[in-house]
Amino acid sequence: MNKETLDNLKEAFAGESQANRTYLAFAQRAEKEGLTQAAKLFRAAADSETVHALKHLAALRKIGSTGENLKEAISGETYEFQSMYPRMIEAASGEDEKAARMSFENANAVEQEHAKLFGEILADLAGAPAVDYWVCQNCGHVHLDEAPEKCPVCGWSQRFFNKID
């Protein structure tokens, strides 16, 4: 693939992915403000941006077999918790940015969990046991089988966990 096209696809994928997450955050805010139609539009636009991002990712030829995808996921998560977040935590601490530091620390802890979970599935892909996944909506911790009384990463209560279907 031509370098310019490759770079453009990467930039477009990143932009569409960020727009998706941003619009979902905007939708949550609109819901809190009782502006349901605006929230609905933000969710529709977010879904549209996901369509774009997935098409760009496919054009980049970044979607392999599930085994290959798990290896890619492990690599990405490992980079985040070993290199990216420690650097960010240090910078936020040095700048006395408590909210950013806490966000980075929570994400760092959870990225380690992700790498472990992906590795466990990869080790026995065909024989992986059926479990339910519960995600803490404060820090992103993934818990298996049922939501804990309190999140082991951030301490938030069970009511902040969503079951993933």
C-alpha cells in the first residue's frame, strides 16, 4: 500500500475512533441534562463513526484471525501498562494533576488485566469456559462471572458494573 494512503487510513481510523468515544460522552451529558433527542443524535453519529472506523481498519488489513487478533491485543495492552501509562502517571504526578494521574493509574491497572484475560483465552481458544464479564463504569475493571461488591481497582460499588452480552 502507498505510504500516503497508509498514513491517511491510520489518521482517519484514529479520528473516527476518537469521534465515536467523544460523541458517546456527549450523549451521556445530554441524557443527564434531559435532552434526549440530542443524546439520540450523538449516539447515532457515534455509531456512524464506528462504521467508518471499522471500514478504515479493514482497509488497513489490521483484522486477522482471532488468534492473531488476540496476540495483537496482548501486545497493545502490554505496551500500555509497561510503557505508556507509567510515563503518563509520572508526568501527571510531577504536574500535580490528580484527576489525570488517577485516570492513568486506573487504566494502567486494568490494561494489565486485559493482557492477562486475552492471554488466557489465547491459551485455550477453542476450550475457553463460558463466563460472564462485568465492567466497572468508573475505572473499566473487568470482573468475571458476577459483579463484585466493590471494584478491586477503584472501590466503587457493585451498582456501577455493567454486564457485557
